[in-house]
Amino acid sequence: MNVMHAEAMFAGQDIYPTRLPRDERITPRKDPVIWSDWSDDAPISRDEARHYEDKGYLVRRDMFSPQEVRILIDASAEIRADASGIRAEDLVTEPGTDAVRTVFRLDDHSNIFARLARDARLADTARFLLGDDVYLHQSRLNYKPGFTGKEFYWHSDFETWHAEDGMPRMRAVSASVLLTDNSALNGPLMLIPGSHRHFIACQGETPDDNHKSSLKKQEIGVPSPEMLQKLAGQAGLDAATGPAGTVIFFECNTLHASNGNVTPFPRSNAFFVYNAVSNASQAPFAAPRPRPAFLAHRGGVQPLDIKSGRIA
């Protein structure tokens, strides 16, 4: 679909209604997947662009030097070792324990990760995919400890961001920077390839303060088992794996999940959501009130000040 045509056709509309009172519904995507035309100076190759367009995600390795990866790993260890300076609302623990599960507003809690969020190798890729300047809708450190790390259930991020944050269009991309080796065994990101081409309008109205429970276990805004079985039966499942330093870009509407981690090997990643400046959040489309600011940037947005060069 032509980008200008898509923008004009759906301006001001809720084109992805969800949290329906009765049955869930599947509809074709109404937005482009890649909002820019590929050219020789694009930050990803033509084949990578095709893979992202077709599958809804892209795995890139060797974007950072071994020294940079070490710096990022050490910075994440420092945050987990002493969470006393982290605002209580930014910290999510594993269900039933005090083990750190997620630290939100990661770029607020670490100069190293603030620099990573603005690194040209990430942000320029996001700008190309979204065809616009970008800002951070959300940032976080995900930590899935060995033996006890719990699963993240199947969902589309866009469904939540649209319903509860007021993100109008599918014009956002997540960049997950692996801070540990992710194998097929220790709970890596799993995706249903091609699922980004359809929107699953989920059944069930959004309760007040839904985020307080959904951050530990998401039950509202998730597809039914029957829907997941249908989509996975058609396209299969992919696991996005790689050594520390690997970056996984995945489209905001791609269905994804991760298994619990019962191995001795922890799984950790820094997670940045880049949203197009033109796609800034409005009033929620299917929730009583917006989620708190630590989950979704609100108010005026400014394009990220993108940095080139090595992280040091």
C-alpha cells in the first residue's frame, strides 16, 4: 500500500478496534510493513528488508564489537545487582518472588543504555522501517533467570499499545539487544512468522489498571488457543536465537512469546520500542485510561538525538 494513501485514507479513525465484548476477530493489516522504499544506502540489505516484510522480524548479528557487548553486559549486571535506586513503579518481579523480571525506563537508569537506545545502528534501522523520525515509546531490561524464569504468553504488542496506550497505527518496531546467549533451550523469543499481516481483535473488555496484573501474567488482549493453533498451523513457529550482542528487530504486530527458563542459563535483553513521531499516542482506544508513563511515553515527542560511533 502506498504510504501517503494509507495515511490519508485512515487519518483519525480507529482502524483496529479490539477488546470486543463477544468473539475475537481477525482482519487484514491496513498499514504498510516497511514505510520506506529500499535503496542502496538503506541500513539493511534488500534481502533483510524482504525477510522483515515477509516474516515480521529480522535477526542481525555482529552489529556491536566484543568490547561493546562486554560493556552492555556489565551495565545490565550492575542494574540487577543493586535495584535500590530504581523507582518502585519501574521494577517488576517474578510472580511469587523478589527476583527481577523487568526494569522499565531503562534509558533513565543507565547512561550506557541511554546511549544504546540512540545508537545509529538501532535507531537508523528503525527510521528506515518506519519512514519517519522516531522516539522511544518504551524501554526496558528483561531478565529471565535460570531455573525460575517465567514465560511471556503469546500476544501482539500493537494490540496492547493500541488498546491501552492509544498508539494509532502499526508504525512501531521493537529492537531486542541480547545480553546473554539465547539458545532454543533457555526461553528465547518465539514468533509466528507472517502473523503481522493480520490484526487479531481480542475478546474481553479492559479492566481498570490492567497493567498491574498483565506485567506479571497477561490474560487480557491475548489471542485464543484456537486462533494461535490456526496461525501456527499455517506458518509454523520461529525461535530467534543468537549469541550476546545479537539484535532482533520485530514488527509491532508480530505475534510472539517466550517459554519459561528451567535451564541453569539466564536469558537477558535490553528492549527498545521505536515509534514514528507521526504516530504518537492519543487517548486509549479500548481502556478506561492510559497506562502510566513508565510503560508508554506520553505528551509531546521529540525525535531521538541519534549517535554514531562506538559505545564506550
